[in-house]
Amino acid sequence: MIRRLPEAVANRIAAGEVVERPASVVKELVENAIDAGASRIEVALEAGGKGLVLVIDDGCGMAPDDLPLAVERHATSKLADDQLVRITTLGFRGEALPSIASVSRLRLVSRTAAMAEAWALEVAGGEPGRPAPAAGPRGTRVEVRDLFFKVPARLKFLRSDRSEAEAAEEVVRRLALARPELAFALQVDGRPVWRAEPGGGGPFADALLHRLGTVMGREFVANAVEIDAEREGILLRGFVGLPTFSRKDARQQHLFVNRRPVQDRLLKQALRAAYSDLLFHDRQPVAALFLELPPELVDVNVHPAKAEVRFRDPGLVRGLVVGALKRALAEHGHRSATSTGTATLGTFRPGTSAVPAGRAGRSGLAETGPAFTPAAAQAALVVAAPSARAAPEPEPAASRFPLGAARAQLHRTYILAETEDAVILVDQHAAHERIVYERLKAELRAGAVRRQILLIPEVVELDPAEQRRITARAGELARLGLVVEPFGAGAVLVREVPAILGEIAVDRLLKDIAGDLVELDQALGLEEALEAVLASVACHGSVRAGRRLHVEEMNALLRQMEATPYSGQCNHGRPTYIELKREDIERLFGRRG
């Protein structure tokens, strides 16, 4: 027998879709405030939001007759007609407030500009009272107390107060990023914890950069690359981090569609594809990207929490994101993150250990290095100097190159260069790896990588699975300059290799490529997949650590880096060089305060 559910039960079921935790309440209420035209939004939490979620805005407010409708299901002010193809607001379903009210004690206080006084409405567990006059400024104040008191079983699935508060704070931060022209404030248990003021009335990029400094930190701003691109009426704006300014997880990826924060799979894959040959597999790019397109070209009603969207032309969107990011990163590819130099200086701070904390010596106990002092630094340089291979005095103009003039090779691995105002330390293998990789990519795009025939074909032993993967991709590998064919059980015959590599260990190269073929992201297109394999090829053809270089070779490598895209990082996203400014070095030696 089928029966109609009571209204209260239906509302609680709907609440399960919309209200998962206090952060969900914060999201819905702040979005309502934004849609109401607020210029300032204040959020307060108690007990992680389980005790109280308070959102105050200075938006347009509601009339007394609208208050009862606001807590009814399927009532909304955000749809001018019954069409769902041109959604221009953050919320529109008319389910958030009644769903929240069904599982909490809700109090609304609101006032429009035309009203002489505010009006209030209270709802307890889905049972509304009558609107009554109240004191309050223009705008709306929403108090949500005792969340889930009607469904106590839901409380058992919530985390600690601190975890719930952090989740709510993340929601506020994302919405603050979406609207850099608005002011936001967050208070937790009576203590102000976060505030963001507007960045002024200038261009969107300036306001966004100001807000990014507040939300993501000044370090991101110093290492950000601006994105501004358009294709067929779709606009992409924002900032992304340099490849060397990457993270272990994707929490610092903020994506917006028509100012709506989303966790969209297509956009995340496009972001990852743009960095596919710039980051190692376990690193994630940092980004704040805004996609703006006509509302009819995107469906925002495909997820209960509106976290995902569906594009009418996903290929166009993906191509715009990947292309725009690749072009911007190529223009700034010579830059290395400022954090690398900062981290280097941090290892030389007075009184710090020369050995990383927690590193055990042979005795099994943590070793403590000598404290750093200017005198100790001078002594260290005197000891290190004989191990460096000194270079003759270069022409004065050489130091005016961006990467300067080579002065020495340290430990047959690092090139020490000098510019007019800095010292630069280059990892010779990482730098040459990027140079070789970009040349291979250029050859691949021109048609195919140039090959050289091995005088004696080389047999490489592989396990059966590796052999199958290699032979199945033989045609694609040939485009990369690697000609292979099956050779009995568990082996392949290598007849040709990329000409740029010179003498290499062919067996090691084939085993690395076999591993790459397993790990390649299936979301990558054919060309991107080939470039991912090229990264391993380039690694095998690069100048190795431990190889002694002449001064001319070192300077030639520096000049090649200056002319090569993405030379600020190797194929795995690690920095190829570290720059220390003269004033920073002077501070280490006590010459500058």
C-alpha cells in the first residue's frame, strides 16, 4: 500500500539532501544573503554550528507576508518564471530554509528599506509561528539553533566541534573568494577568527588578488600567474600557482562557474591536464579559476547541493581551460616559486639545526647540528670552496643575463651562478631534463621525434605484463622515436631510439616507460599521454648529477634555460634553480638588519 508522507516527515527527508552538517547550513544561508544583494555578511558559530549558526546580512530583506512563504517548501523569490534553463542566482529551489527549519529551531528577523520596523518569525522543528514585529536593521538575520534536535541520530554522525567549525570556515572562505567585492566576517564561540574586506572598486583581477591574499595567503599571490582568456562567448579568469608552488592535495583548488563554487570533475581534470607535464603524479596545482558563460549553456541543477554542473559543450570548456593555462604557464615558465628561496634561507637561520628535525643518527637518537652564526657561515664557505670548480672571470655583461654567469660547479651536481644582485644555484640534471623534454615535445608536434638506428639492436628483458604494454603501444612509441618489436617471451627488441638522447641505458628506459603506461591518467588525450611518456624519455637523456662540466658548458646550459619554456621547474614540478638575493645573503652574515 502506498501512502502519502506527512509534511513534517517529507521536510526531514528533504533536509537529508540539503543539510548534511552545519557547514551545509552555512552554505545555504550565506548564498541566500549573496542573492539578496548583501554587501556585508557576518557568520557566527557555537559548538561547531550544532548549537548555533547565525548569518546576518544587509541585503534587501523580506516583507512580513514573505516570512511564512520563506519556510514553505517549493516557494522561492529566485525564479522569475517556471523555466530552469537560465539560473542566475546561487540558490533557487526554495528548499533550504524549510529543510533547515524542520530539523532545528529557526528564527528569521528581516526588514526591507521601505519598512519602519523589522519582523520576526520562529519555527521549531518545522512548526512555524506567526510573524511579529521586532527590532533590527535593514537586511536579514537568520538564527539556527539546536541543529538536528528533532533527529538526534544525525548528531552521532557529526564530527568534533572543531572539525565542524573548520568545515564551515572553508565554506565561508570559498564564498568569499567567489565574491571579492563583498565583506565577510566569521566568529566562532564568541571569538573573531576571520575577516575579509573588499579589495576596492578596481578591476575584477585586482579585487580578486586582494581577496586571494586574505583567503589563500600572500605567498600564493607572490607565486600566482594571471589567467584571462575567452573563447566563443565563454570567459575564463583567475590565478593559478607556478608549478613549483604545488601542494600534496587539491584543497587549494577553487573553481567557480558563474560565481558559484563547484567541485566539478571536468574542470578538475582540465586543470590537472594543463599541468600534466609540469607536476609529479603526487602533486596538485593551486588555483582560483572563474568560468563565466551564458546561463543556458550550463545546467546547475544536477546535484542536490549544486556542487557539480553540466556543460552543454564540455569539449569547448575543457579546451579553453587547458589551452589558457598552458599558454599562461609557458609565458612564466622561467619563474621558480619564491618559496624555494625562502625555504633555503630558513635552513640557515641563527640557532637552528643543520639536520632536519627528527632525523636519526647512527646511534638512533636525533642529531643536533651546530647553531648557525655569521662566523660559522664564513667557515663553511671556506671549507666548501676547494670542492668547487672555480670558473675564470667571465665578461662583465654575462652577469646581466637573467640566470647570470657560471662561477663554479659544486659536487658535480649544482651550478653556482652570479647575477648583478643575486646568487643562483642550478640543479644541472633537472634543468637539462626540462630542456630535452621541450625539444622532444617540439619534434613530436612537428610530426615525429627524430630517431637514430642502433648499430646493434638491443634486447630488453621484461616481465610478460610489461612486454604486452610496450608492444601494444609500439605505434605510439615509434612517434616518440623509439622503435620496438616483440622478441620471444618476455622480451622486446629495440632498433631505434630518439636521436637527442645519445648513449643511454635502453633497458632502464623501457622499464620506466612500461610503468608510465600503467599510471597514465585515462582522462588524458592521446597527445597528452604521449607527452607524459616523453617526460621519462627526457629524464634518461639529460645531463646526470655527478658529471663534471666545463665553464662553457655551464654557461650554455644557463642560456638554454633562459630560452626554454617552463625552465623554472623540471618535468616533475621540482625547481630547477634557487635564487638568493644579495640583501638576503647580507642578512645571514649580519650585514643588514
